[in-house]
Amino acid sequence: MVRAIILVKSPKKLIAARLLKISSISDSFPTSGQFDAVAIINVEQLIQIKDVANQIQKIDGVERTETMVEVQ
């Protein structure tokens, strides 16, 4: 299992709730600061993280993302 955190920049309200509709996202919550929401994802393979990030970037209003992969 691979876990990652994706930071999301979006002026849209409720972006964190919209992120939870993506199946690989186990948790999402709004934040203050440079990014507007955090998505925590759990996938089987590292390559799947890119797929989830691409799904997030297709959401209307998402300006950019930054991904951090858990290192064990």
C-alpha cells in the first residue's frame, strides 16, 4: 500500500468535499494558507498516484496540485 498527500489550490468552496468523490481518496479537508484543501490517498501501486492527481486536476476550479508520497 502506498500513501500520499495531495495539496490542492482552488478558490472553489467545498473543494474538499468534492475530492472525497474520488474513490482512492480516504480523507480530505480544507486548509488555510497557500493551499485550500488536502487529500489523503491510499493506492496499491506508486503509478496510481499520478492517476489520482490527474483526476483531481480535472475538477473544475482546481488551479494546481502538489503531491507528497509517504516514505517508509
